[in-house]
Amino acid sequence: MVKMMTALDSNIVEFRIDGTITQEEYDRIATAFEEKIAKHGKVRMLKDVGTFQGFSNLNFGKAIQFSLNHMKDIEKAAVVSDLDWTGPMIKAMKPLIGMEVRQFKRSEIEEARAWLRTDPMFEAAPSISSPGTNTKPGFSWHEDEAGVIELEILGHITKADIQLATSKLREAFSRHEKIRLIEIIRHFEGMDPSAVWEDLKLIRDVGKFGHVAVVSDRGWVHGFSRIMDAIFSAEIRVFKLNDIEQARTWIHDASPQGS
């Protein structure tokens, strides 16, 4: 369930999320949100997340495009939640979004509302880019004959990195009915803003993944994987770096035909 609350004379929009978000709810909220932008030009957003249990029949490509189109229309955003994964995810995404974002506990919701009413102190974050002399790839790739791919993040991810990875994945899709993926995150150092949309294009191929093992000690990875689990039809599990061999065993023992 998602609800939108707003006052007629205010550019502050509040969203209340509990449980599952349906396509019908998303469409209704999206229309009301665009009407608010049309009236005020820029809006400030409070997202109150009680529980989150994924999406129901949502057109993810359309939803992602809507978010990207309107990111520039949001001056500042407050995320109010006691869930343990929202804070680390905000920290990871901050370099990629053009707004000031702060995290608050649910007991601090009035403080969040007061912060949204203050003038923004935000200065646009600089674009993240790899040093011009750095030609090292942002990931390593290994694929075996059974359709098991092991992809390791090595540092900063550029648009070229994402395009190369996407090309390799599409070649693998042509050879195997289902792909089993191990993604190892040891040294993630951010992603170029131009790479984000390239990465999201893989949403159209979500049905081609059977099992995904994410291996990382970073706290935000667990929260992000929960969202991906709601999008992908694949079975997704998260492992600590010390458990990488366990992740490999799980992936190799999984059925090539998927869940």
C-alpha cells in the first residue's frame, strides 16, 4: 500500500508505504505527483516507510523511467523509516541523485517535516567520473560452459563498463535458457550517473536469470537485494565475503532451469 498526502498550498508531498505496492496505486500516485509538480515547479518529498514487501504486477521499466524523469523536480527528500537497510542504501545512492536526502527514524517524523520546510542547503553533487588516465575495467568476468557467470566489482563503474557487461550478458542469454550469476562486491567505489540508466535497461531481461548470489560485506547490499528480489523472478541470496565458497556451491548446485 502507498498513500500520498499533501496540502493545497504546500510543495511538500508525503508518501506512506506499508506492505506491497500495486500498479494501480503507483499510477494513481504518479498522476497526483505530476499535478503537484505542474503547480509548484519543484517539490519536497517525505517518504515514510513502515514496511516494504515488494511490488505487485508493476511495470518496472515505466516506473524507473518516471523516477529518472522527475528526479530533477525534487529539491530535497526525507526518508523516515526504522528499517535497517534504508540508511545504507541512501548513503550508496547519494552520489547519483540530484537532491539533498536525509534519513530519520519514525519517531523523528516531525523533525523530518520541519527540515523539509527549511530552505535547502544543498549544493549539486559533482558528477562522479573515473580519472582520465585510469583505463582499468570496473569489473572482472568469468563464465563457464554451464551458464554460471561470476562477476566481481573492482572499483568505480563507468558507462562503458555497464555496456560491456550488458553485451556479455546478452551473449550469454542467447546460449543458455537461464543464467546463474554470482556478483562479488569487494571494492565498489561508485558509479557514473550516465551508467545508472544503462544498468537499469537490464530490467527487461529479468526473466532470464535463474539464481543470483550476491557476495558482499557492505550493509546496503542486503537492503538493495530485497528490492531486487521483488523485481527479479530469480531466487536471490546474499552471502558474506567469508562465505564465498558457500555461494559458489549454492549457485552450481541450483537447477539451470531456474527456480
